[in-house]
Amino acid sequence: MKLLLIEDDPSMQTTLQRSLGRRQIDVRLCGDGALALAQWQALEPDVVALDLSLPGLDGLQVLAQARAAGLRTPVLLLTARGTVGDRIVGLNAGADDYLPKPFDLDELEARIRALNRRHQSAGTNEGAPRLPEVGGLRYDPDSGAIYHRAEVLELTPRELALLKALMVKPGHAVGKERLFELVFPGESEVQYEAVEVVVYRLRKKLAATGATLMTLRGLGYLLREEG
């Protein structure tokens, strides 16, 4: 597995590169936010670990640039800012997970591997179901992507997992707890409210696609054709 670590602390760079390297994770380093996007595009990593406090550009700016450029690599935010508000801002910007500093190395490795597995699972076509078309949305089991007409809808792994769950039965509500299990599998430390952040981001991306993501209070969420 190839990990791009975007972190400006030299001691942490060295520690994580050596420690994760012994665990068969190939860690590539970048210490400047202004150079991060170019290195991200060149390396094509499996996972990105991104610090929020960086010289040049901060982590949220780097993340926004990457998502705008169509990079769907799963991103784990690393930061000393541990408040719920910071976590929501990071997830809302397109991150897939959040780990406050200081962290345990075993937990860091587990989070990285979980993101990689989820991303690979989202892209695999083995046994992939053929989901109904909803509005202008179509799931392609060969690529694992969801298309809006002829264009791939750029989604993070969490957004893709949530949208696929809603496309199984268009017009039928899926409970928040069930969506949490599908979008955040095995992540007991994440609160249920994190589903709302993914829903919010996905709802914006579905604008003008012909599909609408609705909230049914007390029941969950459903996807239906507009009109």
C-alpha cells in the first residue's frame, strides 16, 4: 500500500515513515501545502494522511483543490485540533476520516487500512449488483462508478457508499443507523451525526442531476426522481 503523508513536522515524518514502513506501508512525504496537490497527482497514492496545519496552503485548502481536481483518494485528516466542529469542517470539505493528535500508531495503521479496503471495495466489480437508474443517475458495476448521463459523478468513498445504499430501492427510506453501518463500518468512535455531513455533501453534488435526496424525520433518507 502506498501512503502519501502531507505533514510538515520532520520528526513525525521520520517516525511514521519508519514505523509504517516496517508494517509494509510505503510512505511518501510532502511537507509543503503548496506542493501537495502536484505530488498527490504524480504519486497516485492509495491513501492520503493530511495534516491541517501546513505551510503554503493549509490542509483544508489542499483537500478542496484535490477534490475539485477529481482526485477520489481516501483522506485521513491528522490534526491537533480535536473539537467536533473541526471534525465536521474536515468531513464536509471531503475528508473520509479524522484522527486527532496525539494518536496511537496501531490506530493510525488500522484507520489507513480501513480506508484502503473501503476504497477498493467501492471500486470492485466482483458480484456488483445492477442498481436501478434514478433520475439521471446510473450505476456502472464494471467500473464501480455512478454516472450522471455520460459523466462520472465525482464522489468520495463515503458518498459513493451512501448513494449506492439509497439507489438499491429508490423511493424507499433507509434508516440512519443502517446508513451509518454502510458508510462507517466498524468505526464505533464516529458519532451518528457524521452521516448527516455525508448526506449534506452528497445532496449538493446531486443538484441538477434529476435525483433528489430527501430527509424523512424519524425514518431516515430516501432517493427519488425530481418531480
